[in-house]
Amino acid sequence: MRELLSMNEPEIRKTRNEESVMPPRPGPDSERPLGLVARRGVDQLFLDYFGMNEQPFGVTPDLRFLYLGVKHREALDALNYGTELNRGFLTLIAKPGMGKTSLLFHYLEGLRDKARTVFLCQTDGNSTGLMRSLLAELGLDGKGMDLVEMRALLCQVLMGEMQANRRLILVIDEAQNLSEKALESVRLLSNFETPWMKLMHIVLSGQPQLSERLAKPSMAQLRQRVSFAVRLEPFTREEVELYINHRMWVAGYKGSSMFSIGARALIAERSEGIPRVINNMCFCAMSYTWAMKRKTVDRDTMSEVLADLDPDYPVEPVEKKIEKETLAQTLPEEPRSVLLQPTQPVGLTLKTPAERSGILKFVLGCLVFLGLCWFGFQPDVQKRLASTYSSISAAVTNFLVPGSATSSPSPDSSAGADPLPASQRPKGLPGDMEMKTPQQDGVISTSSTGGQN
């Protein structure tokens, strides 16, 4: 904001002859010709720069810019419902800046063809001043009259409205400023009635202090006459974005989103959903952007604006900001967006394995015990285990070493020479042992290992 004031000040200075004085050395980025500010005005240049027809974030309760959130619609429905049912007294409670005045104007606008409406906002006087203001809004002069005479004059007006088949709707804004005597006078106004209808319908609107005032024991009679106590709640984060978009659209803005996602999130957080605060933030942000020759409001711009609006707002250190800018220039485009984001803590949750139930453990133990008992009661279990082990060992050996198995000699091979010479035979065998050959044709032939016939 300080830059905004310093940049706009040379362009709007006037001489004694009402001639514009431009900066002596305009910069190369200047887009405004000489004398343009003086001829067209700052406000028109601002609107032309953004392509809008009017200021989107004004301070007046313009019904064209009214955006009704969920709570605002509920409050409006309650006001209309209480009026249609002729309940007499209603209260509308909201924090400052919540838009209750705009909502009341919208409420009265819907009753223009059904009733005579009066809106009072000067509530800092006494009972006499309040009654005189009411008569003035009705087009009557109550000067020089006391309170009784003014009430009689008001009664005549109410009877005339009843004959015209209309009612009088009185809305008193900022009612928290009324004294107890003034509130008692307002209560007495509700006595203008017939056996079948109220001649005056009263809405008391104010800040939360009004609710505290009505809660006092001395206000019991007035509190008992209140049929609906309507409250306005702040906008949610989604409603803040819709609120900004609505006002920009009504103002005639047709470009892309002026406020980035980060800027909108910052506005929703810092404004707490209060419309008046949102208007101030957005107006200052747009003014700052206009002075800096930009077209969009990002999160960094919004942070600078908030720092100017609120001195206690935490500002990012200059060293960290320079480090971010340096890192953004050196890194490629893809990992830049990831590294510039603030780190988020990551939590790892480890789940312990589910414990086996006691029933499963008991069943497994019983099966093991029965198996051991069955093997123990078998008489030849040792022999069976030994034979089974031998069979398995032989099968494994034959599978792994196929040549280790013995084969029976063929008849042709028995007639051949002894594969082992005599010198290599084991000593336990006789050298000249006779071996019988099979009987062939009834002749028994003998041969010795020495080869003699």
C-alpha cells in the first residue's frame, strides 16, 4: 500500500490552476499518457485497466451486489415467515460487517407492494427522539408534540393503513444502542393491534450486544414478545469464493480469475468469512495490483497487502524470500513447483499383526498331541520309520546318481575276460577257484580263473 500511494501521488497532484502535474521522468513501463488521470479520473482508469463497469467491492449496501449464503437465505426466510404469520416482534443478530443492513433492505424490498415500510438507523436518542424519527419517516411532523400526542398521531396512521388492507413494517437497525427506556417505548408500539391482527410489525436488528441487553431481567416483557431470534453466520471458504466471483461478475469483469487459489484461501482465512472485511481486502489487493501494473492477485501480493492492513500480520523473512526466488531461477520448471511448496510432516502408521485367538491355539495343540499319541501306541513304529527312511534314501540316491544302481550281468558278458587282473584282485579270494558254467548240451565244462580247459 505504501508503494501504491507513492506511485499514484505524482499523477494526481494539482497546481493552483487545476492543471495536472506529471512526473518529471516517467518510467519506460508507464502506460498512462500525459494528463490522462486528470481528464478521466483515477476511478475510471482503475475500472478501464481491469475491464469493469463499476467498483466491485464498494462500501454501500447495493442490492445488486448482495450475495446470499446459506445462513443469509435462512435468515431471510425466517424474516418473511414471521411477517406472513403476523408474529409482531423479530430480532436479527449479527457481528459487524456481516451484511445485515443489506439483508434488511432486501427484506423490505420484497414487502414494498404488501405493506408500508420504515427503516430507522438513528438509535442514539431517547424515546421522544425515536418517536419523532418514526413520524418523520411517515411524512408527519412531530415537532412540539409530547410522547402521548405523537403516539395518538401514529395510531391514526395505523388505522388508515389497516383500512387500506396494509400493515406497517418497522425495522430498527443498530438497536443495541437503544436505552432501556427506548426499548420499552418500542415494546409499547406493539400494543397497536386489533383482536385479530397486529397493526405494526417490528424487527430489531443489531450486534450481539442487543442479545445481551434483551437477556436482562428488566427486559423480560420485551423478550417474551420476540417470536424469532434470527442470527447471521459468517461465510464458509466455498462461499467466500462464490461471493468474490459474484461481485466481480456484477461489476462487469469478464476475464479469467483475478484472484489466485492461494490468494482466495488467504482471504477466506484472514477475513473469517465477514463480507465487509472481504471487500476491504479485495479492494486493497486490486489497487496494489493496478499500481504494480499487474493483472492478477497471487498469494504473495495478498500477503503484502495484509501486512499493510494489519501491522501484526506475520510477514515472510526477506532472506527466505530471496532464497525462494534464487531457487526458482536455478531449478527447472517441473521440480520447481514441488520444492517451493512448504514441507508437510509425514506420519507412518504401523499396524501390529492380529493375534491368533485362543480357540485356534487350543485346536492346534490338541491335533499335535493326538498325533504324538498315535505314533506312541504303534508297536512297530520304529521299524516302520526305519523302513520308510531307507526307502526314501534309496529313491533319492537313485534319482541323484543314476549309475550307482547295480545291474545283473548278461550272458554275453559272462564269457568275456575278467575285468580285473589277478594282481588287482582282493587278497581274500583264491586265485585258482573253479567256477561252474551253465550246462550246455548235457556236457559239464569247468574252467579256472587261470584260463586252463
